Amino acid sequence: GAGVSQSPSNKVTEKGKDVELRCDPISGHTALYWYRQSLGQGLEFLIYFQGNSAPDKSGLPSDRFSAERTGGSVSTLTIQRTQQEDSAVYLCASSFQAGSVTDTQYFGPGTRLTVL
Amino acid sequence: AQSVTQPDIHITVSEGASLELRCNYSYGATPYLFWYVQSPGQGLQLLLKYFSGDTLVQGIKGFEAEFKRSQSSFNLRKPSVHWSDAAEYFCAVGRVSGGYNKLIFGAGTRLAVHP
């Protein structure tokens, strides 16, 4: 596809359950990013991937959050034992050349997570 | 530390009126600046970006932004707003750190357009 895709678009879960959110980056983009957008908040950086490795995980809010990327393409963000404060829109972005100052991130439509 | 401030949380304009959304940044070196728009239920779409050169940058959908170093600002403008411009707008500053262009976003400005 032409753009970044994410699935599911919406996810409702019960407190304490685990969830997996998926991101398909733009073909050829080596860098991939996850952000969280809570209600009324800006975008909070979670994690950055270059290829399959994650040089910067500094934004992951707790050890309940983890992410992986396989084949230098698809990424999965996993939240274990979800809490109500995890409710947010999770956005994925990808970019072509992460080390360049002119590198631009392109965003997917997001996954809206609601924890009941 | 780098930061981005969007002083206006919510703005309402009439269709056809001009628009200016404010963005101020705090950054010690040459900033790389971006404006993104987020329509309801959508992801972020890049409107325009500034890296160097001409301080007036043209973007998509008739938007432009002007970089003013002396004021640490990168305000977004549009001469005539359309109802479809109603959305949330995010300003961001980027810097290469740890091998990638790390983006710091403002809190956003929600734009409403009256017919």
C-alpha cells in the first residue's frame, strides 16, 4: 500500500487483558516509530526501530509495554495486563532515512484502544 | 531541553476568513520544524516542513508557514479557510539524536470552522 497501515482501527478490552497492536510501514522505510496520544494530550513518543532493533525505548511507560519488529517491516506493540490509563490512540509512523535531518515521518491512522 | 508551545488550544473561525496558528519552540541549534494536521479519526498528515533556506514555506492544502528565528516561532497561515480545514493541528520540532530525527510535538490546536 501507499501509506502506513495499522490494525485494528479500534480495540476495546477489559482491564487486565493483553492486547497487540500492529503496524505496517511504508515499503522501503527502515525506521519505525510508535507514539501514544491520550485524550486532550499531544503525542508522546514510545519507541523507535531501525530495522529490527530498537535503539530508543525511552518512551515506553512501563514494563507492561513491549514492541518488536520482524523482517524490517511489520511491528507489533504489546500491552500486557492493560489498565484504564492505557486508553489512548496509538499511532505508528515510518521514515526512509532516520539519520538524516531531512528525514520525515509519515503516520498511520492509529489504533484507538479503550480499556474498560 | 527542546519544547514546542502551541498557545491556542482551540480556535474558531468563519469559513473564508484568514487563519494563523501559533507555534513557539525552544531549541538551541537550527531547528527542523513541521506542521501536521489530524482530521477526526485519522492519523497525522504532513502539511509542510522547514529545514533551511527560504523562511516562508509552502505546504499542501493552501497552507504556508513562516520561520522567524528572532521570535522562535513557526506560525501556520492560510488566507481563506474552508470548512474541510476543521481538524487538529500539531507543530513539531525535530533534531537528530541517537541516530534518528526525534520529533517533539506541541499539544495541538483544535480548529473549528463556522459556515
